[in-house]
Amino acid sequence: MRKSQTESLQAVIAAILLTVAALVSLNSFVIINPGEAGVLSILGKAQDGALIEGIHLKPPFISQVDLYDLKVQKFEVPAQSSTKDLQDLSASFAINFRIDPLEVVVIRRTQGSLQNIVAKIIAPQTQESFKIAAARRTIEEAITQRNELKNDFDEALSSRLNKYGLVILDTSIVDLAFSPEFAKAVEEKQIAEQRARRAVFVAQEASQQAQADINRAKGKAEAQRLLAETLKAQGGQLVLQKEAIEAWRNGGARMPNVLVLNGDTSGAGGAIPFLFNLKDLEEMAK
């Protein structure tokens, strides 16, 4: 009976020892996955030197390891500011950053978790950097010079976050909004510009029409001048033709339909005949 009890007690002790050994073993090492870094704390004190990917030993029960994601993180952060002309301007920035693995221990000691990093460092520094960028230009320049606004913001934000062990990889302006008063002013300005362009078009069209009228008037004047010169040059001949028509008419004879006259004689070809439709001449004489 005693032997049986002794064996049972030994079995229980052995089970307890195995359980303790298993717990000690499980708490004596930690595995850091790729893209992570760990900070070892013993009795609540962070130890120097970050734990990189792989397996690491640690004191059991009295230590813990805080893990930090070293991969690219993305957060959208809102910001508000006033421009150089004292107009309200708001924006939302998408910020891509990562934690510097060499600064993980410092971040653990000063900021703690990633949520604290975003709330206590990135958000306020985003706000301050946006104020710097927006104050350098008017609201119209902020809208029309969006790339320059972003560049100024990136420069200010990077210089502020580097000292916290945060590396800014990229930023983008998700949204850029201004006050309703300015929106109305922009709309009115666009309408005025459209009206001005329409007035210029109408003025150009009227100028072209006026020039066309001038050209037509010049053409008519030139035609009249040429006609006058022609009538002047042929005036004597036309008078003789009119007198011949009057003679035929007074004599009562029937007027021929066609009259053949000899023209001027050239040096080599002799007389050149001219044909006149006397009915047309008669109409001219009336």
C-alpha cells in the first residue's frame, strides 16, 4: 500500500516538474518574424539593443518582449490651417512611414505602442507641418500649386519625424477643402472670366464683319472706277452708235438686228470687224 502511494506521489511530482520545465522552456525564448523587431524588458526595464528576426533567449517569467512592425505603415491624418491671405484651408494626408529598427528601443521607452506613435507624434507633427506649408501661399496658390504645397509639407514633416525614429516614405493629399465663402468667390470669378472671353469673341467677330464690309465697299468702288474709265474711253464711239440708232428710228426704216463695223487697221492684218447687237444698244439708249 505504501509503495503504491509512493509511486503515485512520485508521478505527481514528475508531472509537476515536467509542467514547470515546459513553462520555463516556453518562456525562455522568443521568435521574431521577418519584418518585425522586438524590445526585451526585464522586470519592466527595456534593454538596449533591438531583437531582430530569429530566435532569442530571454529570462523566463520576469521578462517580456514587445514587438514592433517594421513594414510600411499607412495612416490618414486630417489637418487644418490658415493661408497667407487668412483663408481657412483643410486637408487630409495619407502618410506612409516605417519605424527605424535602430530606434525601436527609444520608441519603446518614449512612446510605447504604434497607436501612441500615431496619436502623439504623427498627428500633431502633421498639423504643424501643414501650417508651415499653407502659410507660405494664398488659398488660390494652395489650390493651383498643389505639388509645391505637398513638397513643402513633406520637407517639414520629414525633418520633424526623423528625430523620433520614424522614416517618411511618401505622403499624398487625399482631400483639400476650403471655406464655402471662397468656393462662391471662385465660382463668381469663373463666371466673370467666361463672360469676358465671350465679350472678346463678340468684339473680334464684329471687327471681322466690319473689315469684310470695308473690303466689299472697296471692291464696289474699284468696280465703279473701272466702269467709269471704260465709259470715258469708249464714250465717243457710244455716242455715234446712239446717233445711228436715232437716225434709223426717225427714218422709219426697220433697224437691223446686227451691225458690222470695221475696227482699227493693224499693220499686218487689215481691218478687224466688230459685231454689235443693235437691240441691246437700243435698250441702252432708252
